[in-house]
Amino acid sequence: MKLVTVAGPPSSGKTSVILKLIEGMDMDKGSIGVVKFDCLTSFDKLSYQEAGIPVHIGFSGKICPDHYYVSNIEDAVQWGIQSGFDLLITESAGLCNRCSPYINGILSVCVIDNLSGINTPRKIGPMMRFADIVVITKGDIVSQAEREVFAFNVKQVNTAAKVIFVNGITGQGIFLLATFLKLARDIRTLKDLKLRFTTPAAVCSYCTGETRIGEAYQMGMLKKLEFDGK
């Protein structure tokens, strides 16, 4: 089974791209599955089910989404293998733009939209910097100049990535993306593989349920601002 990870900021068009991608993969119906990792809620399950795509949804709740992803990705792979999929796509929303759900040797795609601002690519961390492919959506809504500046900023952050413009409504650009996905490696397990970048780190009182504000309640690994004169 092939595994592809798709990540990106919320509302960037990940689900629309995946749905169009599956249409363009020219694979038997039921041979592609999706696992959606989210935080609190998601309505994407309905979109996948309406398209006849097997889907499993997981919510991290109050757990760090990256830690939740890493703790469950092997189980997701085994679900895909047991289900007989030829391709499994994982989708995760990078809520803080710092998330790093990419695994060494596993094809990784970052989806970002042209409407988020031309400087947004420079504000996104490992989620973009370590992607193999960066998909830019909603390019039909902005000018050619804005598209070029946006793509230039993407390449400044990730010089090695392939940059593809995709229209999640019409499917324009999907053929090229599907061509790259067919080159993804076959896997049986992710055990002993490594993430491309460390997950966000924090073991503090707020991680364990503290809600009160003040230094007396702040324990564990914390990072403080430095102000002049203090």
C-alpha cells in the first residue's frame, strides 16, 4: 500500500484537492482510503462518504494534534492495509502552521491557498518547509502577478518542493499532482521510521489541565517573553 500525507492550514482546500485527486487517480473504486486527523470537529466525513470513499476520522481534543497524529499514524496504516487499500491518504490541519506531520520516505503534500496573503508562506514552518509538493489553491481568484509572487515566496521557504497550482472546484492541475503521487513508495509499516522534524514540545501545568494565570501556576517546560528592563 502507498501512503501519502496531506497537511495545510484550515480552509486551504485540502479536502477538495483530495476528492479531485482521487477522481483523477484512475484507480478502482474502494482502493483508496482516507484518514482525517482534526481537533474538535469536522464535516469532511460527509464529503468523502458522498463520494464513496472509505474514511476514518480522529479528533485530538485537548491533546497536541501533532502528538495525536504520531501516536495513531501506524494504526491508520494498518487499518488501510487490512482494508485492502492500494493508497491511503492522511489529511491533517496545521492549526498553528508549525505542525510537522511528515515522515522520512513518505510522500508529503502541503496545501496552501492564494487568498491567505502573499507573505503567508514565510510564516509557515515545518509543515511547508519539509513538504515534497506544495499545492497552491484558489489561484483563479487572484491576479497573475499575485500568483507569481506567492509561488516565489513558497520557493523561498522550500527550494526543493514541486509547486503545483490546483483548482479544487474544476480539478485543473490534478493530473500533474496525480502523476507524482503514483511514484509514492509501497509500505507495510511505519515502525522505526522517523518524522522529518520534531513535534512542538511542551510538558507544563497547562498541559495537565491548569487554567489559572500567574507564575505560581506555571510549572514544567515553558517559554517566556523577554521585555526590556525586566
